[in-house]
Amino acid sequence: MNFRRTILAGFLIWILQSVVPVGAEEKKEDKPPQYQFEKISVPAASADEPRLERVSVRKALDYLDLGALAWNGSRKCVTCHTNGTYMVVRPALSARAGLPNDEIRRHFVASLDQFAQKKPEEQQESVAPAQAIYMAAGLAEWDLHVSKKLSPETERALALMFSLQRESGTWGSLDCWPPYESSAYHLATVAAMAAGTAPGWLAGLADENLKARVERLKNYLRTENPSQDYDRTLLLWATARLPGLLENDARQKLIEMVWKKQRADGGWSIRSFGEPEQWGRGNRAEKLRAEPELADPPSDGHQTGLALIVLRESGIDAADPRIQKGVNWLLTNQRASGRWWTRSLNTEQWHFITYSGTAFPLLALSLCDALPVVEPQASAR
């Protein structure tokens, strides 16, 4: 079975590599693949990639699968921007796009077991708290959408996640790789979603220590001032999952904030959700201020997908004309590889944000009842 998957992966990525715009060969030649492991080789992401005439859900799904599998194989870790995003988003597409790849879940469970063997100080180092949070969040989504019941693995992951919580209510975080590994507030919103999403976990919670930690998390999210509107958008998403997190007035203010940032073309730009100095510790400000589109950043797949997801989960009707404008932007801006383009906030090398920038649009289209029919899986014969 694994051999067949490897062959199929190689065939699919040959398709991705064969779709290169005329004249772009020289531009991409010196750029390494975005993801690579054994026979999987996902080409570098590029703003020059041509747009598809119509959305291909299959190409997007294949990109997500291959990226996550390659990351598992080459990096052998859980990361927010790739396999973490896969587990947080892909299970919710099960009803419309088929079940997610269970190899990704097995990797998460194995990673959970390995994480539990670390020394306490190692569990608090570098990206470790973020990994624990994304393991819990991803497994919770799988339980909700795939297995339809709370699993022992998710219970363990949630207990582990909260054991790493700081007295302030959040977790230790790096501050250098926006938007993911750069904000303790960001991590707190994902932790809140994990707790609120795991089926029956909150309702059945009897452990007084865990109850107190959930309340500590809620208090942190209510009282801490996010550094930019991107984290406020994530707070709105968490509010849709964790009961009683925000009062209705506060929630409505966040909804209006998201609406005000919609662009004339119907999309949203991640760069309009924070000033260059507000991302991480401000270490990307020079790069962001040097971008030619600084004054008028274009719509991108990541933020357009995220905005639509959050608005829909906040109760905005899919028929709302503003929602439909966003849907139209997504339907007309997928690229030939299956990705939606989003320029990295960090470097001009990897653009890993195109991964969430593809996962979010798929989920947004699904939540807006606009996801096209999934094309048949390509044959490996």
C-alpha cells in the first residue's frame, strides 16, 4: 500500500511540475522544491504561476497531501504551517472531499508519544509548546469530523497541552516566523479551538485542575491585547468554538473589523491585518516595508480563505453579497499547481504560507457551499 502511494505521489507531482508558465523555467531553476522527500517533489511557489480557468479541488487536495507527507518524511516533526494546518483543516472537508490521509494522523500520534518522553524542560523549548498545541488541535478536528467521537489520543494531547500552560494563561512561543511561530496570543487561540472542538471533552471535564486551566486560557484571551488584527481574527474564530469566550458586543466588533478590511476585488490581504513592525518582534519589518506593494497589498489565498471561514463560523449567511464577493475571488485565483498564492511574511525563499493559503480556501468554499465537485483521483497506471 505504501509502495502504491509513493508511485502515485511521484505521478501526481510530475503533473504539478509539468505545469510551468512559458519563460518561467529560468526563474524557478535556481529555487529548490517547496517540499521534497523521496519521490515527492513539490515545485517552488511563485507569484508568476498562471491562474486556472476553473477551480480544481483535486489539484489542491493533492498539493496538501503531498506537502504534509513530504514534511513528515523529511522533517519528521509537527509544524504549524504544514502538517499542523493539514490536521486542523483537512478533516473538516471529509464530507465533501473525502477522508483525509490517515498517515498524517498516525504521524501525529507517534509524535505525541515521542513528545511525552521528553524532559519537562525540553517540552518548553523553542517550538515544542506550539507542536503540543497543534497536535491537540489536529487530533480534535479528526475526532469531530472523521471518527465522530473523542479518542484517547486526543484526551492525552489536550492534557499534555494544558500541562505546558503558563501562569499567564498562554504558552511559550517563538517570535520570529509570522504569522505562525511568532505570537503567544496566536497559540492561545489555537489551544482554545482544540479544547472547544474535541467532541464532548469540555462537557465531560471532571478534572478541577484542567477546568481551572481552561478558565485561565479564557481570561488570557479576554484581557490580553493582541499585537495586530490578525490575532484578533483568530480570536473571533476561537470564539466560534469555545463557548462563553466573548460577549456578543465584543464578537460583533471583531466581525466588523474583518469586514472593513475586505478589498474591492472581494478578497483580503494578510498584510492589511498588521503593520510591518507588529508581526512577531518586528524582525520582518525591513523586508515588508521594502515590498513594492506595501501601500496597497493585494488579496491573497491565506487571508481570503481565513476571513471567509471565520465569518461563516461566526454566523454570517453564505448568501451575503460580501461573502459571495470573497467566494468569487477564490474561484478565480487558484494557480496551475493547485495552490492559491500568498507571499511569505518572512523570506522570498519557501513561501510555506501558500500551504495554509490553499487549505483555507478549500474550507472556505466548502463552508460557503461553493466547493466544486472533486475530480477523480489520477491513476498511477
